[in-house]
Amino acid sequence: MRKLNGKKILFLFAYFMYILIPWMKRFFVAVGNDSDAMSDAWIPTSPFLCVVSVIVAMSMKKKNIFRNKGVTIFFAGLMAWLLWGYFADFTGLSLYRTASSFYTLRMLLIYFVTLFMSFKIIVAYDLEKELLQLTLLGLAIPLVSAYIANFDNFAFLGHLGSIFSKDGRYRYGFGLQHVNQVGMLIYFFLSFFTMYHFLIMEKDPENLKKDKFHLIFLFMIIPIAVMMLLSTASRGSITSLMMLWLVYFFLGFMGKTKTYTRIMFYIIAIFAALNIILSVNWEYVIYSSGRALNYTSLRVMLDKRAWLTGLGFISGGDLFNVIKLPYLDNYYLNVYLNSGLIGFTLFMTTIIAFTHAYFQNVRGMTKLQRIKGGFLASFLYLAIFETVMFGGGHNTNLLAWLVILIEMNKRDSSPKLAHRLSYSSKALIRPAERIM
């Protein structure tokens, strides 16, 4: 067990409260049947973690922790997007300037400051393991409490075949607000445990079977989480977990095969994807999920002539009440509505550049980097169906970006240079091996 000084303990405590309190509040609110109080359940802990992370980060002696240009692109690009939002709001370029738009921008600023400072602290003090443990513990407490308090007697077992159908789906949220929110929570929980498992395998493989925390979660908490996920029948969360593992195995395959084999694989994969796309009844898929209404907002953007600068960073409630738009379940569409084509271009350029940088050197990836790559891909995929990427009601997305950024920061910005250095070091070792 590593020793933790006062600054580390303070930061970890603030982070644990940030994860635990919102979901426990939702649990107790649900027990009291007061659904109106759920919407702002996460807000009080955000400024507290932000202030603590700023104080701890500013007091650190080790300042320069950026090792990869992808991390710099990530923070610089997102801040450019946020600054555009502030500029459009203050200058009146955004169509709607309301109290909620300034509030949303302020909360996003708090979120990104917290993300940046937390990243510096975790990298400087190597706190990734502790952070994952606290997150898993902070999510397990409300999940298990909700499962016990709202036990459904394994009712999902009789409806497993209808999870991906339009009618007859069994959906149960265990009292924690909407079933899709619970599904997302469990998606994050299972993903974080998977990354914790691979982190232990990489750092301390000999003690994997002796790690009590790992064993308790593996045999007691994870089965409950899986049953809860199946009970929610959240197709976005279930398919996101499938994608995580699919990308993990795909990266492993691509890292071991030769160039011509990979080219053949790409050709086969493209034809298989085209066959699936052409054979699926997409009209049924889109309309059965109820998300077709999301895209009616594009017509409003043209009618309001806000396609370039956006409607403003207004809340989902204002979209529904003021502009008469449906609640959005697509983060990318939400970015376009908020910040227009200018902001959307800044945002997507940042995300695409960062993702490209992460997957640049597939051959040199460790298992931990591959599973985090799968998580990154599944996370970006889930954002098509849920507004979950940054800020908002799911505080777990803070750790989602932290674990990805931590792994990105470990990698050299130039994969070719890293490969040459690795090859050179092996060449230098070989003569010594012959002598031995």
C-alpha cells in the first residue's frame, strides 16, 4: 500500500464525493418518490472538486507533465470550442441568450478546468489505480443499494430474446431515474472494472489473484451489474460494451498481422459492412428507438437561420419549452445546435485529431492501451445515442476522459521514432546476450 500525503488524500476525497453523492442522492430521492429533485443531483460536488483540483495542481512542484501532442490538441481544441461558445453568447451571435445558456457554459468551464487539473495531478502522482478503485466503489454503493431496494426477482430472464426488438421489451430502472441513464451508468462501471483488471495485469500481474478489491468486485458486484444492465434493456449501452471488446480484439489482430493481410482484412470488412448496411431496415431501427425526432431540429436551424453560429448553449428544458424541440439523445447533434457549424467544426476536428493520434501506432499497443482504445471507440459511439460526452448529468464521463488521456500521455508523439528507438535498444542488447 502506497503512502498518500495530505494533498493526494484531499484530491481523492473530493473526487470520491464527486462520484458517490450524486448517485446516492438520486437513490434516496427515488426512494422518496420526489423525481423533481433528480435533475440537479450532481451539481453541488462539481465546484468543490474543481476548487480542490486547482489548489492541489497549483501547489505541485512537478509542473510539466505533457508528453504527447495528442493531449495538447485535445485540451486546446476543446477550449477553442468553449471560447467560441462564450464569444457567440456575449456578442449575440447565438440566436438565444438565456440564463440557462450562461449556466451551461459556466458548468462546462468548471468541467474542463477540473478535467485539466485532475489530469495533471493523476499523472504527477500516478493515481490512476486509486482513482479507478474509488470510482468503482462510488458507483457500486448506489448500484447495489438500488438493486436490493428494488429487486425485480430476475424478471429479465423471461425477456432476454426481446432486448433488441421494438415490442415486448422488459425495461426496469431500479428506481435510478431513466432506464437508459442506468444503462449508461452500468456501461461505465463495467468498462472501468475492465480497465482496472488490465491495469493490475500490467503493473502487478503476480498479485492479480490476491487483490481482494478485484476479487470482491469480480465475483460479487459485476454479476449484479450485468443483471441490472440486461434488465434495463438499454441497447445503446449493451452494443457499446460489445464494441469495446470488438475493437480490443481488432486492435490485437491488426498489431500482429502483416501489411498485406491487413489490406485483405480491410477489403473483407468493408464488403461485410456494406452488406449489413444494405440489408438492415434502417427506417425501423431509427423510428422504433424514438430518436428520429432528434433530426427534426436540423430544420429548425435553417428556419431560424442559426446554422452557422448556433442556437446557443441552452438547456434541454429550454429546447423543449422555448424552441419546441424534443430532448436530444445525440451529443454531436447537441454540439451543432449549441454552437452552429463553426463550433461543430472546432469540436469535431479536435475529437477526430485526438482519436487519430491515439490509434496511430497499433502495432506497439499493450493490452491496456488496446482495451482503452476499445473504450474510446465505444464511448464515441455511445454519444450518438446519448448526450454523455462532456459534463451533464453523468459525472462518470470525467473519469472516462481521464483514463484515456493518461494512456495517451504515456505514448510517444512520434510512433516511427518510438519504433526505431525500441529496435535500436534490442540491437544493442543482443551482443551482450551472446556473451552471456
